[in-house]
Amino acid sequence: MTAISVSGVSQSFGATSALSGVALDISPGEQVALIGPSGCGKTTLLRLLGLQMRPSVGSVSVLGCDLAETKSRDLRATRSRIGMLPQDLGLVSNLRVIQNVILGRSGSRNLLTTARDLLWPSGANRDEIFKILQRMGVAEKMYDRTDSLSGGQKQRVALSRTLYQGAQILLADEPLSAVDPARARDVLELLTGLSSEQGFTLVVSLHQLALAREFFPRVIGLKQGEIVFDGLPTGSELDQLYDL
């Protein structure tokens, strides 16, 4: 059984090739790091895994949903089970923290229900969100505007939104890019700890090889859109990845 299956995928944007012949399977609950130099295809691969676009060639199946064969209603339902943590975090800056977290379930609800929850959240919803924010260490910010938070606090709110969503897969694109080196380990400990505790599949793109090897049992190296290694890399594979 696989949570994610990628077969013979190539992705092009005009004359630019972002991915070439990528194939991989990821099991439910697995924790995977994608590493490689800038422009190697990590973000493109994460967007494909999030069912945000169709591959130019090949197939992508996530939680049993194949983009090429799935109807729009079923596709939306599957997307609601995939949490995305983009580099910009995807928060709405002029909304309060509680409202940003509520948006985590917008993919599985209609517009009217989402609007009602944003304006008049039920007591049960408020209690659930408070407990999640408390787990993330930002419960006191529940009614603050999101643009008043620090970078680290915003990241925890974005993660809270994913937990409230109840995602079975979390895709995090460079979650350490806006974090100072002293806090990088804390972020990865939080992500991998939550994945182990709640059983969701975790795929994270990173630049920091040492942290990838420390926190992830499986490391996939990408270079110029191709997989160079899949597993714990050898010295020669690392040399090939970074042209050492």
C-alpha cells in the first residue's frame, strides 16, 4: 500500500525541463526529505504530490487519486486530505489566527459553511483550535491578527491549520528558509514528532543535508530534475549531487 506513487514523471514549463523520469513510492506514515541545490525540481515535485498540477509525462497517484483519471469532485476531496506548507506559509495576513486555522477545512466544505465558520465559529470549533494552538505554543495569539506575529509564530499557525485540516499527508517546502539556524532543529523536531504521533505522511524539501540525514530515515537527492539517490546517500552520491 502506498500513500504516494510517482511513475515516469517529467515536467516541463515551455522549453525548461523541471523534472525528468522521476519515479518513487512513499508509504503511509513515512517521513521523507528531498534535498538538492536550488532549481533541482524539489518545489515542482511537491506541487505534483499536492495534486496542484498535472505532469507533462507520466502519472502521479496520491491517496489512490490519479489526476488523469479523477473527476473534479473526487480530486477536491483528495486535496482536502493533503496539507501544504509553502515557503510563504499561505496565511491571510489581515485575518486573525483562529480564522486562518479555520481555513484549513475550507477544501472539504462549501463556501457558505466556510464563511459561517469564519464569522461565527462554534464553541466546539473554538475549543478544538485552542487545543491545537496550545500544542503549538501559540494559544495566546488565537485572536491576534496574523500580520502581528513573528516569523516563527506564523509558521506554527500554518502548521496548526494543517493539523485542524486533519491531513493525511503534509508537504512542506523549505520550512527552514525563514527560520534562523538556532531554531531549525526545533522546527524539524516538531514536524517529525507530529508525524510520528499522528501517523501522517511527511515530505519535506531541505537544503541542509546534515539535518536531513539526522531527522529523516529516507533522503531523496534531486539534481537537474532527476533523482540522484534514494536512501541514505554515500559520499560519492553527495559529490555527484553538489558537484564536489
